[in-house]
Amino acid sequence: MFHNFMVCSAIIFGASSVPSVHAENAPLTFFTWEDFVDETVIEEWEAQTGIPIHLVLYDDEGERNLGLSGHNASNIDVVVIDNATINILSQAGHLFPVSQEQDREKFWPQACGNYGRHYLWGTYGIVYRNDKVDVPITSWMQLMDPVPELSGHIGMLGQADELLTSSLAALGFPIDTEDESHLKEAFKLLKKQSPHVATYDYIYTFISTFPENEDIWLAPAYSGDQDGLNEKQGVDYWQYVIPDQGAVVWVDCLAISMKSKRKEEAQAFIDYLSRKEISARNAERFWTASPYKDSIPFIDKEVLNDKSIYLDSDVLLMSTLYKELKGMDILRRTRIKDALIRYYDSN
């Protein structure tokens, strides 16, 4: 997926490669995760409006943020941004306000603020291969301190937030802690785990790049990833679990680049993706949850009854929403991540 981002970003950010926004039927650029919008939803939009959608993919939030803040940001129209970052990007002047739907009942209603519209939501947990792992996976510590049989078969998500989330949760610390002693303990655990890790690539990226690979059996992932992993490998052995320490919730938001030259059309595309039937189709396609409660009647019961997607009320009460981190907290976590990767590469 990272290679896909680089290819597509070269297309969108190259000054001469993108059609003029004044050209007839010029495309809107949608900057998003790989496999995060139903192809038929895009086809129907194009048929209804005559406006093509140019998909540009990323698999790293830092690369996405650089794209939005760079001098070619005018080539981005609509972008998917996580709830923990959207306020930072809006305060930095990179986003244009999105019109809100005031009377619509939503899960996590405040998550996207005034600069985003809810898109999809889910949890951060663990995927595992049930043909290789023969014990129930119930705890983050099974990932962070694996049994000998799993050594060399562990994947990790090598981004600062996600690395620390897994380690802090395993230790029973708040995932958004600012306590330096908590972060030090989390770093120690990550270093202890590192000899057992086969890759720090995001599991979805890794399997997308190497679909025949059979080495990774256990990894952190986002809800819905198990469906895509099974599809890419043509199997049904990937399973997803929320560890007993509680659900970590992400909300992805639809936003408009401040430098977009197509803000009116971008808003119309966001309105379209937010329709209850369209939101339901995207939720079903990617085995995630729609944020809109009026979409529920349009969602297949198999998805609705999956408790890793639509959480029980008691699990919801115990869940933690990813929160915005301040500059110094981001810097500390980035330094820990960089130190960990250097340690891993040198051993």
C-alpha cells in the first residue's frame, strides 16, 4: 500500500499530471486509505453527477498530513482524517469547514468537530490466524509478550501512536497518558518484544504487498481488516478480537482541503457519502460501523450482530476514543518509535 501511495501521490502532486480543475468533468481527488470506499458507490456518484473521482491512496498518516500541508495541497479535494488529528490540521489552517447535519443521531457525535463529517468508525484490536494460533486471544499482552510458538510470527504497526497504544494497553496504562514513567515502561516492553517481531509494516499493507506470505500469525489491526486480509489471501482464517483491556475506538472523518479549488463539489461528495443508504453500503463492504444510527435499518444483520463491529453497551462504556495529542506528546512518542526501529534494525 505504501508503494501505491507513492505512485498515486506522484500522479496527484506532480504539477503537470493533474487535469486542470477548470476542465470539463475534471475529477475530484479523494485522498483515502486503500480499500476504504465501495467501488459501486463511486460508480453511482459518477453516473449521477458526471464528476469523476480520482482516488489517491495512503497507508501512513504522516504522509497524508504532509500532503495536506505541502505546496501541492490544492490537488486534494476530499480527504479521510482520523478524529485524533482533524483538530490539529484544522488549527494549522489546512482544512475548510464542512457543513454539519445538526439533527442526525450519531455514534461519537463530537468526534469530527466543525471541519469534518463522520465517515466510518471502528476499533483497534488484534487479528490472528485461527489455523496457526490455537489458544484464545484475549489480551494485548499475548501480542506484546508472545509465547515461544509465536516468536517470529508477530506483526506490529510501526506508527508512533499505534505502537504505544498496544504497549500501554497491555500494561494497563491509559493510551493517551502523558506520564513519562508510563511511556518508559511501554518502551521497555516494546524493546523486549522486538526480537519476536517479523515486520513493523501495517498488516494490511504487508499482506497487500505479499499476499502469499504465511509468516505473520498475530498483529494489531483495525476492525474490518480481517475481512480484507481474508479476501486478499483467498482464505477465511483471519479473525479479529477486542482485547479484554477494552476497546480503543477510531472515527474517520471526511474533510475538505483548504486549498481545494472544488470546495462546492467536495461538499456535495461528502453529502453523498453521508447518505444513510450509502453509509450502510460502505460499512457492509468493509465490515466496519456506520456512525449514523439511521443507517442501521439498511445494514445486513450479520454485520449488525458482530459484536466486534457494533459494540455491546457495556463494551461501549469501557471503550476509549483516540484523542488528540499535543505537540510534546507527539514528539515523545515519535522519538520512542524512532528509537525502537533503530534498536530493531541493529539487532
